[in-house]
Amino acid sequence: MKSAIILFPGLNRERDMATALRRASGHEPAMVWHTESEIPAADVIVVPGGFSYGDYLRCGAIAARSPIMADLVRKAAAGVTVLGVCNGFQILTEAGLLPGALMRNAGLKFVCREVRLQVERADTRFTSRYAKGEVFRTPVAHGDGNYFADPETLARIEGEGQVLLRYADGTNCNGSVNDIAGVLNPAGNVLGMMPHPENMIDPLQGGTDGFRLFQSLFAGDAEKAA
Amino acid sequence: MIPNEIAITPELVADHGLKPEEYQKILDLIGREPSITELGIFSAMWNEHCSYKSSKKWLKTLPISGPRVIQGPGENAGVVDIGDGQAVVFKMESHNHPSYIEPYQGAATGVGGILRDVFTMGARPIAAMNALRFGDPEHPKTRHLVSGVVAGIGGYGNSFGVPTVGGEVNFHRRYNGNILVNAFAAGIAETDKIFYSKAEGVGLPVVYLGAKTGRDGVGGATMASAEFDEKIEEKRPTVQVGDPFTEKCLLEACLELMASGAVIAIQDMGAAGLTCSAVEMGAKGDLGIRLDLDRVPCREEAMTAYEMMLSESQERMLMVLDPAKEDVARAIFDKWGLDFAVVGETTDDLRFLILRHGETVADLPIKELGDEAPEYDRPWIEPARPAPLAENDIPQADIAEALMTLIGSPDLSSRRWVWEQYDHLILGNTVQRPGGDAAVVRVDEGKPKGLAFAADVTPRYCLADPFEGGKQAVAEVWRNLTCTGAEPLAITDNLNFGNPEKPEIMGQFVRAVQGIGEACKALDFPVVSGNVSLYNETHGEAIMPTPAIAGVGLVPDVTKTARAAFSGNDEAILLAGAPADWGGHLGQSLYLREVHGREDGSAPHVDLTAERRTGDFIRALVRDGKLTAVHDCSDGGLAVTLAEMAMASGIGAKIETPPVDPVCAFFGEDQGRYVVTLPESAVAGVMAAAKDAGVALLRIGTTGGDALELGAAGPLKVASLAARHEAWFPAYMRAVQ
């Protein structure tokens, strides 16, 4: 299965992401520059983390209006799997692909540490290799990860099962409402999450808990058929 | 606007930090009165920060070569061979004065500057560290400075995308008016693709790259070479403003540019910006440089030649371009949204010629600007050393209570509050995270080779005895690298001292450099880059002598490194490198300072022969997989070492009653010691090997349980130790909000 990584100036975790995608899929992901108008055919499209345009305006706001985004929105609507991590999550919310917004961390500081994530659903293309209710370790590294949605939206996404990942065991490091760490779009093919599963894929990184998320992405037709 | 023809008065000369005799030297050199732009250029090139005029004589005595050294001091950064056609490129540099004036931007641009030094040479940065010294925690400015500096380092490094993996934070009242912010960066390059600043070829385009030039930082390097007084707040405009987004783009653009073959020489614009970079490129290549300032991209209007030549706007580079590749080069910079402007050319007349609005505003001999800088053999006196403690002077305290005090003290408490604000995981290669002896970073994803990084200095030892303190700083870095199993390769030194015009301060500098040199020679641990920061004084009071040392070690296989955490119950605990009575040097110890409020006694002696013998022995054991945990003894002595090993693992230990006064054994800061653990079954064999190697190795206890028991002292729950250890920093910083 093929994957693609969207690149905006100022993103900086694209190499970490490429490693995770390559290890899980066996293929090198295509790197797509933001000025392109079309993303090459891919089963999985990822917007990685970093500081697009320095985050000098609202995080992700400028990137969300880049030329490549029109095609990303089109492909998301067509059902292609889209994952946004950290700044990528912020960009996807700014682009209107996901509900809610990411605000400054409640503690007002950048925070890099390990958190624990509870998997709310295992019946998604992002979490098929986890069990429902399972808690796994993943690092975070962000200054603006405080997820917020108005009460109506919150009730809707909670009711529709769009909250996929939650900070568990008191590890909500940024003040996110309902401990939300990752949300799906209504169709379930777009996931945005603040933590970095791509930095927990190797025993040398302290664990492999994050790798199953990438294995889930490429679980493929064989698994679906089984 | 200052006209270029303004008359040069003695006041103007003094305002540029030049002494009357230095100005006379300028007159002799050019045979006429300089223009104001020329005066600015001389002040930029001849200030202490750029010319090393007080320190050069002594820096020349340091060992700078070795079988793996590709490039020693004198370039943007040092370069050391790490095998497989790869090299590590690294340097540490101070940004002390700007960080005191404007902590966020001062620290941020310190990080930006050191990263540029590394990628200017063609290396992609893989790790950063920093060594920070703040004033007394109770001083009214300290919280604000800690908060701003840490946020600034994080703000720049996190956005740029380099993991900040280690460093030090200390507090002492002697830094109340003059904090130290020393930033380190390391990158990886291919040994045959390293880029230098030496220009080659006449008539080639000189190209300006990166961000636009503004008025920020004008006179910064001169400011950094002066003492502070109450007017310091007025100097805020001399602090530059960092833009990590542009730097990240500049990194990617420069690496693409270098790969394209367009670069003949390249130099980042750091201190004194356009002036230093252009003179350096020309003087090193025996070429003149002609610059037309009308072509320099500016972000402010009506900038004068003087301002443009002295601007320290960040994220800029200067390069000599292969003209055949100009289109390719320009396209790369267009892609990254950065400026690319041909601003001059190399010439064969050895002149540094500056044009503005079609007029010559400076015309100076380029070699002399660098080579003829004043060089001083400043008078110095042997620093006074405090008397050693009397033999019976062993102030008593409850061992358990004293340990709790120490691990919760400002200098020994957990630095988690600091390093959690730094992205220490980006790039996915961080194998040992902050908080251990040294950080370990994998070089390439999927390959076993790694590098270890550590930064150390103990300023209170340096104040008591600069020579032993200099030795100790190098030895401790070497020891920390050794703990992980790394082969120590080389160091970068960041020498922070007071006013060198005072013989006692110069004496501290001279003796510390001699100590560093002696340790480097004994440990085959050369200096490959560095930086000198003098005039760290406020109202005439100097900082403690602080020669910060950062070292790099090579780890052949990152899966075979050791960590400080105990790894299991019922394992033997051994003390390596110690005398038969475990230790006992209480002079200048943190125990004396934190428990008894005393800062006296002599600094501990470093026996470099024993240091090397013990370290080589420990490293071999780590690489053979014989040890289950390794940690060196440093600040706070054996008790703190054991507590750190326990806290990192949650596993307790029972330590035997020492053969001497337990205060000496547990809190003495004797050098060259390691605590190691290993399975009971392996003890006899390792003991025998130690005996053969002539290394002291003592059985001192056993791991296990949930408490640390030090001899006859009351047991301390590891959880209580950890709670105390973690408490100080966040509680202290919360008081600011």
C-alpha cells in the first residue's frame, strides 16, 4: 500500500513519520510539497508534525490554505485515509476536516513527555491492531494541544463515536476537554491526534506501542476480508 | 542618520570599545582617519568576542589534534571522524549578555547561532544541549530569567526541529547580575562533504542568503565584550530577535544547495554579521572582498552602511558561489522563500571594499583586519586557594536527613521542569533521554552506531582552584560519556570568566586553561572548537570561573549502552575508582554548602592516571554487557549517586556501614569514582579483572526493596526521595505565576 506525506515549510517531524510509514508498509512514502496541486495516488495521506510557517499565526492556519489542501480535502471526501499528527492535527482542524480546535496548553508551556492513551474504538482503520479500552504509551511534544469544541459539537462527536483516543491515567498534559487526544471525522477516514505514535515504534525509543497504529493503517485487504 | 564622513572623536572611539592605543594601531595600519563605517568594522573585528585578544596566547596551548580530528578550532565548528565516512560536527557558544538583557530572545538566538555554525559546515543537526547558570534562587530576577531562557531555548530548538537532549542548570549568587547561557549543537556530515569558510577563486560572486537585514543587534559583539552596569537595560536594542522558522528553511535550503555543488565557501553571519563573515572568507582564502550594500536585502528603510555592516540580524549566510550553478542555487532559495542576492565578488587585491549608493564607504586591508588584531599577554597572578579543611573538621548531620536536603536542593533537584519544555525526542533517534549521565542519540535510523553527549563544569571547584577545576570539568565529561559505554572523542570548551584586565581574573583563566589542557592530554580528549566569554561582571563583581565543557563520545552499538537506573533486585553494588576508605573529600562539597552553609575547603584533586585507568575498565565492562547499571559520583557524593540510581528505577538498596566517618564516605566528592551494579554471580570475575587492571573496586551493598539504607542511617523510601527530588523546581517556578 502506498502512502504520502504532505510537506509545508516549518514542519519538522516528516522524517520520523516517513520512518514509521516505511517500516509499517514496506514502501517509501511520497513526499509532496505544499505548492503541488495534486497528491499522487496513495492509500494513506499523512500531515506530520512541526511548526508550519513558524506557527506565527494561529497554528496550522496558513498551511490549511495552501494549494495542496484542495486536493487533500477532495481525497478525504473520497474516503482516502488521512492522518494528521500534532501540527498536522491543527492543520486538519483549520481546514475544516475535523471538528474542534487546538488551543494553547493550559499550563502555557511546551510539553515533551510520555502520556498514556486509551483506545475508545478498535473498529477503525487507525486502531484495528489495538483492543477497545486498551491503554498505550506515546510521547507528546507540543505547545498548543489543548483540544476544545463547543458543548454541542462535543456532545455530537462523543455521541457519534468520533473521539478515538483519550489521555488516560491522569496524563492529560494540556487541558483538553474530556481528555480528548484524537478525533475522527464523521466518516471515520480522517484522524487527527496530538501525540506522536511515530516516536514510539522501536524498542530503542523506549517502546513500540505506537507502531500498531501504523500497522493498522496498512492492515490491508487481507485482514479486512478475514 | 550618521554620515560616513563624521569626524572620529576620542568619545566615538571609546563608545566602540576600542582603547586609545588600539585606535592608534588602526591609524598606523591605514595611514588616515577611518570613516565611521570603518571604525565600526574595526570595533567588530577587534573586540574580545571576535578577536580572542586576551585569550589567544593561552588557547594555543590546548591539545587540538588526534587521529579522529578532521577540523580543530578556527572554523565554525569542530569536525571529528566517527567512521563509515561520517563525521560529527559540534561546538558550544555563549550568549550570556543578551540572555540577561532579554532572556527569551537572548537564549533563542544563542541556540540559532550554534545551529547555524553546525549546518554551515554541511552537517544536519542531530542534538542540542545547553549549560545554564542563574543567580541565587531568591534573587528577584532569577525566576524571570529561568523562565525566559528555558522558554527561549525550547521555542527555538523545538521549532527548528533538533532534539535538546541534555545540559546543566545551576544556581549561585555570583551569577545574580550575569547569567550564563551556553548552547551546544552537534550535527552529522559526510567526511568528504564538509564545507569551509575559506574563499577560493577571483571574481566569483559573493551571495547573501537567508533572512533580510535589519537594525537588530547593531553593536552586539561589542556589547558582549563589556562589563554590565545600571545602564544595561538601555542595551536591549542590541539583542537580536530569532526566527526559528526561517532558520529551519535556511537549513533545508543550505543542505540542498551544498548537495547541488554550487557552494565554494560558506560562512554564517553570527557576531558582527556581514563584517565578520566577509572578512573571514576573504582573509582565509587570501582574497579581497568587494560588497555593494545597495544589493543587500533589507527589511528596514534607509539603513546606513554602518548599520548594515554591524547588524546582527539572524538567520543569514554568506557564500562564494560557483557562477555556473547560479540558476540552480537561486531556484532552491526561491522554493524555500528565502532571499538570495549576489552582493559582491572576490577580488585579488586583498582589500575589503564596501560600496553604498555608489560611494566607497570602507576600504581596508582584509588580512590585517583579522591577523593584526591586538593580541595581549595580560598580566596574571596565581589565584588564591582556600585552605584545605582541617582533618578533624567533619561537620556532622543525620545522613538520611542530609541526603533528603541535598536531593531537594536547587542544584541537585530534578531538572524535569526544564527538559520537558525541550522536544528531546524529535528525529526519533534519542536512545537515552535527559536526566542520565549522558544522552545517547542514534546516528542513523536502523543502524547501531550512536553518539553520547555530556556537558559539565563545577564552578565552585574552579573558584577554589582553577587548575583542578579545569581538569575536573574535562574529567567529568569524559566520565559521563564513559558511563554509557561511549568512547570519548573530543570536546568543545566554552570559557566564561570575568574581566581579563584584572590580574586575578586572568589568573583564573590561565590556570583553568592549563587544567583543561592537562586533562585533555592525559585522556586523549582534544579540544576541537570553543568560545571565550570574558567581562562577565556586574558592578565589578565577577562570576565564578566557569569553563563549561561539552564532550562527544562514540557508541559502536546503541543496544549495548549502560544506564544509571538500578535494573533489578539482589544485585551487587560496587564502587569503582575509590580509595579503600570509599572517599572523604568534603572541601567545596554540596554537603558543606547545602547542609552547613559553608563554601570552604580545597577543591577535590583529579588523579588523571587513575581516572583513565578506571574509566577504561568501566567502559570495557559496559561494552561486554557485564554491568547492569553505571553512574558516576559527582555533586553530592556517593549518597546522591545511589539515590539517583534508586529514583531512576524505583528499586532500593542496602549499603554497608562504611569504614570511615559516614559523612565523609557518603558525601565526600572524591573524583574518578563510579557506582556499578552486576548480578551476584558475576562479582568474583569482575573483582579479579579489576585487580589485574589495578582498578580499585569495592563491594558496598546490594540492590532491592523499596528503600535506600545508607549504613546505619534510617531507611529512606525511594518514593519519598523521588517526591522530594521532583518537588523543588516546579514549586519554585510556580511562585512566579
